[in-house]
Amino acid sequence: MLKIKKINLTKKDISKKINLVSGLPVFYTNKIVDDLINILKVQIKQETTNIKNFASFKVINKKERIGRNPKSKKTYKINSMKSLKVVFSKRIVKQIKEL
């Protein structure tokens, strides 16, 4: 079986890529990425956020429910929680499929 290695993209990686494309100093690109992430956090918490031609972000509330450990068959309560729902645009999905 072919094992696919998981590659994590960090803020530092994004800053370096912006630096390579724009030629801005790494200090400024780090600041840009941090500010963008902070803006998205605040915006997503307030309402549904749509970044045109990229994705829509929405906070959803999951209700309390009963979970079960499949190994031991023991049941337990899963508390209600908030979760982030991301729906990518058709354009992004198409580009990913073409890779």
C-alpha cells in the first residue's frame, strides 16, 4: 500500500512564499500573515465569512450527544461544542482535481 506523507503548511512557510513572490522582507510578510489570520479569526467568530473564489467559513454549534468506544463498547457523553465548517469554492475544487 502506498503511504502518503502528510505535509503541514505553517505560517512561516506561507511568509517565505509571499517573500519569494513579492520580494518584501520576511519581517513584513510575517506581519501580513499574522494580521490576516487574526482578521479571519475575528470575522469568522462574528458571522459567516466568504472569501470569493476560495472558501466560505461558518461556525456551527454541535449538540450534546452520546459517544461509544468501539473497542470497549463503553458509552460516554460528548459535550456540545462549536466547530468550523469550511466549504471550498467550485473553482478551488476544480483546480485541485486537475493537479
